Amino acid sequence: MTLPNESKLKNLLEQWPAGTVATSAWLETMGISKQLRLSYHKSKWLEPLANGAYKRPLDAIEWQGGMYAIQKQANLLIHPGGLTALAFQGAAHYLRLGGDKVYLFAQPRTILPRWFKNYNWGAEVSFYRTKFLPDLLGLNSYEVRTFSIQISSSERAILECLYLAPEAMDLVECYQILEGLVNLRPQLLQELLEKCTSIKVVRLFLYMAEKANHAWLKYLDKTKFNIGSGDRSIVKEGVYNASHKITIPRELAEL
């Protein structure tokens, strides 16, 4: 005869992918009360990861397993983007591998859970709240062993890199990455650039795409992009590009 608590544990383990975090709030929805969590902890079925989060004993947890809990259990619109997403998709393998820093993006006023923020993931986590692109546009499912998470597509991720430049991303590195993105999807790029509210990002992207002479560029309708008016000084003491009315680093202009 199966006891109620044993049925709950069996159900929990069936719905809890290995390598992922289980939040206290999600465990409550699974019928696992605080008292039951203490019992499972004593029985070595649960192990506290941080305040409000648990892992399976002996389970190796990386930040992707925490992101699974954020997206699938807490239903928060937070996603890995920028260089992190590009590295996952092989676009930045010849530069930084994205392992030393994790770039996360969300809309303004979104709060990164304290348990995720305070846990030592073995990598620096940078969390950016911005609405320069719509919430869900240009996200892909990325498989991580026994589970999947939503990350930025290459089309969205390169725009996120440009958004962080030049303060948190080097513009020459951004160009080198964009130069290798030969298979970007024009239809998705068109929608992203039309809805992009950062004039700096749109101008930099068009400048770099033209400089790289990508084949997909001819399929974009640039008349629908908001490029604003007037000059934009991206860096101080740089080189002025009259076509796009931007001041860029000399080393980028000379590539």
C-alpha cells in the first residue's frame, strides 16, 4: 500500500528534472509543505540550496538549473541573452566562451529571486532590466541535458550585445561576432529592429551589418526602422561616420 507522502514524493521526482532547482513556492503547489520538506530533508530526498530553493542530494546544479526554476516554476520573464546566448549557439566560441559571466535580461521592475542572486554559481551574474525589445520576441528553446530553458536567438542576442556596448561590451568584439553571423533570419531581424526602441542599437547594427557586407542585409526594409535624427556619440574622441551619424572607436572604423 502506497502512503500519501510516498505518492507525493514519487510525483515530485517524476516532475522534477535532474540538474534543476525546486523553489519552495513550487514545492507547495506540488503538495510538499514546509513540514514535509523537513521530513524529506532528513530522509535525504531534498537538500537546501539557498533560502527558498532546494536541490536533489548529490545533484550537480549549475546556473541553468536555477534559470529553469525561474522560468518554469516562478514564471518570470527572465532569460539569458547577449554573449551568453551567443556562446550557447556557437557564435562566440572563438572569443570569450561566455563561462566567466552570465548575462540575464528582463523587463523593468522584474526582480531576480534572492536565492538565485545570492547563490554562488561559479560565474558572475549580470542582470539587466530594459524594455528596448519586446518581452518574448526572438527567444529560442535551449536544451540542457534533461531540461530546456528559453534563451535569446542569435538575432536578438547580438542586439543585446550592442545595447550593452560600449560600457559592458567591447564594440570591436561585437563587430567580430556580428561578422560571423552569416545565417541570421531577415524576417526576425526585421521585426526586432522595427520594435527596437534604442536608436543607438539600430544605428550600430546597420553600420556593422553594412561593414560586414552580409547577404541577409538586402532583405531588410530599413525605411521602417526608427533611427532618430541628429548625431550620436557612442564613444568620446572616436571617428565620426557620416552615413549613420555615429562616433565610433577608431579601431572599429579601421577594421
